[in-house]
Amino acid sequence: MRRDCPNCNQSMEGKFLNWRKFAKQDHFRACPLCGKSIEYVMYPEEIIVRVASAALVIYGFWWAKEHGGWIPMVLVVAAIITTAFMLVNWRLRERQRFRKA
């Protein structure tokens, strides 16, 4: 995923702080380099893989409770989730994380 500023085209990798974590408020987002406003982009693939991962974990626990195989369930669920996140990361490797607001 590219983390360049859509306004000045400079990399913001490691230079952007998510102020919500500190102030617990939804602050205005701006490029730390040029100061122009930007917007965080969440792609549908990311949302789908997160929801599917949660559903898979719930189903895995139900399956393990019914069939009694906790270790295989944990290994299979971890492998599927890791593969899904790696595939989405690879698929979105050339997409832009931020866009002009």
C-alpha cells in the first residue's frame, strides 16, 4: 500500500500520527509534510477480509467445541486468516492509502 500524500507526492511512511489514539477525538487529518487535507481510504477488500476473519474465528470455535479438535482448528484458522490478509496486502500493493479530502 502506498502511503504518499496525494497533494505533494512525498512519502508519509512513519510520519503520520493517528491523533484519535491520543486525544480520543476525531481530529482533522492533514499531511504532516505539506499541511493540506487528506482522507484515509478503506478499500472493500480490507473490510471483507476483516469480517470474514471474524466469522471464521466464530465458526472455528463452534467447530472445535462440537468436534473437539482445538489445536487443528487454531492452526487451520490462523493459516487461512494469514493467507487472506497477505493476499489482500499483495492485491492492494499499488493502491493509494490517502486521497485528497
